[in-house]
Amino acid sequence: MTSSPPPWRATVLTLFPEMFPGPLGVSLAGRALASGLWALDARDIRASATDKHRSVDDTPAGGGPGMVLRADVLAAAIDAVEAVAERPKLMMSPRGRPLTQARVAELAAGPGPLIVCGRFEGIDQRVIDARGLEEVSIGDYVLSGGEIAALTLIDACVRLLPGVMGKLESGSDESFSHGLLEYPQYTRPQVFEGRPIPDILLSGDHAKVAAWRLAEAEALTEKRRPDLWAARPKASESGKKRKSPKFTTDG
Ligand code: ADE
């Protein structure tokens, strides 16, 4: 008898497990979850509290506003997770390294992360250091907690898992996977409020369509994201030929 490997799994440590699966329970991710292509455990950090009030937080050492998540309680919650040594251990935080499509692809290719969601003013630094938590930010703005950031990260990973997307082309032929923003898309009606679909897309000439899409993607990236534009791979770099993005015309 052959046993299939366990599916990709996200284990989330949170004070609000009822926020999961939330939006990940519907649509693409939800169907994949129901069919066993991935798994999700949302665990309550409070279950690892030891005192009679089940307290998880305390006032910050040195004073200041708000409450700080206790190192001992969070460490116990982390240590209770199975196979924790083999999995990436992330902590969602606005002071983390910005999440990128490249990091998402790495996480999707592994066994699936353990994700700590912060709340309050912060988490005791000693547990971050002692358990080697990788702090990850989803952008330069502050959410009220890490849960929505964790949902975002998990969604970005799940859509890359084998079997989730169906028509795989749409998983790679899009913004960021080759360092360019996505070209504009059109469908019926042929004219909307006086705006026609660009002729070239109706020409049936696949090579011309691909060239038009590449030019549009490049123009958009240069205008909106000068950071991505400056960092794009160049033909001259290290004598290697630039791998051109594959813009297919048939999805
Ligand atoms: N928690 C609060 N804000 C966040 C952000 N921008 N990214 C990740 N986690 C967060």
C-alpha cells in the first residue's frame, strides 16, 4: 500500500482562531481546502496559558501603552506544534521583511509554515529570538493584528500548490512572476461605452498579440513601479540572455 505525503499545511497561532478559514473557506482556496489539497489549523494561543486567568499578555517592561504577548505562553504554543523543527516559522508584523512573490513561491514549495499572529503592542522579543521567528510584513501600513496578513500570505501560497489553479498558465503568466506588472485584459462586449477592444487583440495573430502584451506590461511597470522596472533582469547582465516572459494568447 502506498501512502500519499501529507498535504501542504498552514498552522496559525492566534488569539482569534475564529477568523480562520474566513475568506480562505470559499472560492479557489476553499474548494482546494475541502478537497484536501492543503490543510489549515488555527490554534488558540490562549490554550497555552498556565495561570488561572488564562492570561497571555502583560504590561511592557520599561513602561508605555498597551500590552505585550508573553514569551513563555507563545513559546509553549509554538513548541506544541508537530514537526515544528522542519517548518518555516513566520510572524506577521509590520516591521518584518516585505513579502515577495519569490518568498511566497518558496513557502508554497515547502511543507507549509507555522504563522504567529501578533496582537497588542507587540510580542516579547525573547520568544522571537529564541524560536527564530522570521518577521514578515505585507506592506507599509498597520493592521490591527496579524490575522488578515496571515490570510493574505496563505492565499498567495495556496494558489501556487499543484492542482489548485487548474489551468496552470494563469498562475505564472501574471504580475510579479517575471518582474513585470500584468498587461490589460479585455472581453466582450467589443465596444464598451464607446471604448473598443484594441484591434490587435482581435487580429488572431498570436505573435503580434504577445508582443503587444509585453510592450503594455513594460510600459505599465515603468510608469507605476519604477522600483520593479529598475530591478528587472537585463539582457546584458552576466552575459546571459534575458528569458523573455511568456505571454500566451490562449490563457
Ligand atoms: N500586522 C499588522 N500590520 C501588519 C502588516 N502590515 N504586515 C504584517 N503583519 C501585520
